[in-house]
Amino acid sequence: MPHLRFSLPRSLLSVLLAATGATASAATGIEALQAACKADSAPSASLDQVQVSKVAATPGDLPYYDARSAATGSSVRLYYALELDATASSKAACLIGMLDLLAARLPHMRGAVVWSAIVLTRDGNYIPPKRDGELRWPSVFVGTAWAPDNMRFLLNVMPHEEAHLSQAMGGASLPRWFAEGHAEWVGLQVTEQIDPALAAATRAGRAEAARRLDSALLGAWGGLRVKSEAIERQLSAADRARRDSDPNFVPPGPFSFGPGDFAEDNTDEAGRYGAALALFTGLEQRHGRAAVAAWVRAVLEEKEAARILPLAARMLGEDLAPMLR
């Protein structure tokens, strides 16, 4: 199996090794990783401490690049359609280097991680084969170059989704506002290290979407709500007539509901993402990034959603309940 040697920036390596008690030589900055993550980076763009292996396709599947970090022991696969070989090769080092940055910002993560894979495909209907529970995130290409949408997927969406992987690995039961707010918050920390303009544009878009909401109702996000038709079918003709003439009228019930009468409350998604990010960003502004990260770690270690607010009160000195309404 052929191997390609890629390198990790020494400043990044210093951070990662320090987290495990090791030391590194003088830092030189993150420029090498930024260069490897540019849209026009060369095929086989290299970074120290990263090894990439090209693995042939098995029957019914795609070939992939297996990227491994000597700094963390973590790995990730980048699957690709045959015509996207050079396209995939150009970002294999970027991908694992970026995920090492993410791991350094996830204090609950320990040891080597097998990150979720990416698939570069021209097929908008691509369905991955079932393979030992492996999760693959497809990025659909129109041509063979890294277009802006593909770069946003790589540098913005993937850190967010891999943060969700880290949450799931601990088995914690998380409400939607916490899971998405944390993934946005920590993912954008990685994005802004590699492409500050993209991170700034994402933050601005999230903030604008949140401003358009009358109320985010973060605490209800992802929870069950009664479908309107489940109530409608139980109203009398008199109640319907009164409701139509009086917008403040609340039908008295009683009502009965079955399992099919409920739906997840995932309305106003864009605004709620923005509001959840704003909650985490506000906590960081008031208490510092390290304090928020310590709170996140405690939540993920305790695993119970009911502990999130008490932990925030104890560790950050804040009552988050008003922010969830």
C-alpha cells in the first residue's frame, strides 16, 4: 500500500502534545495547515506528522485516502469517485489537521479518534454502503475543483458534525439547544483558524437568522409538540366558529392524543441555530472560553440533560433557564 508523508504545523503540534504532557520544538505558526486547506492546494499537499495511505476500492464501494495523525493517533477516511482522486488527495492532510485542531478544543476527548468519513462524489443521490456503523458525509461536486460550497462543507460543516460525533461517543443525553449550540461554538473555533472570513460570514448569518425570531424557544427545540390537526379534528362546530371569529379563544377540551398526534418541534431551524450559538458565545464573552469548555466537559461526563442547568449555575454562576424560553 503506497504511503504519502504529510506534515502538521509545529504550532498545532505543540498544542496537541502539550495536552498530553509532551513538548515540541519552537512553533512556526499555522500557515502550513491553512495552505493545505486552500481551495487550490496542490494534490498530495503535505503536513509533517500526518501519514496518508491510498486504499483501493472494495467491491461495491469507493476508494479512499486514510489520513492519520502522529500527534493524536486519530484517523479519518476521505472516500472519492474515481474522477475526484486528485481532488481528494489535495485535502486529505487538511482534513486530519483540521480535526486535530477540533480535538484540542474538546476537553472531554481522550486518545485516538476514528472520525466520521467524507465522501467526494458527483452523484447527488449517493447512498453509502452499510459498513460497521461508519458514518459518511457526502460532498457533491459539479466539476472536479473545490467550489465554494464544497469548501464550506469541508471547513464549516464538518467541524460541526464531527463535534456531534464527539458528543455521541460519550453517550450523553443532550437537548437540541445544547448539542447544536456546542457544535456551532466549537466548530467555528476551528473554521476561524483556517478561514477567518468564512467563520465571520457564518457567524453573521447565524446572528441575522436569530434576530428574525420573535422568540427562539430553545428549550422546546427538538421536543414533542401536538400536531394542529390532532386538535382540529376534536373541535366542535361551535368551537371552530368561535375560534374563527375570536383569535384569542382557546378551545377548552378535553382532548385525547395518540402516538401519531405528536411531532418534533424543529421549526425556525436557522434562527434557533443562531440563538444557540449566541447562548454559547455570550457565555464565553462573560466567563472565558476555558470556563465554558470545562462546563461542557462536565455535562458530557455526567451525561444527564437534567444536570446541564445546575452545572451552569455552579460552574458559571448563571441561570440559563430564561435564555431557553
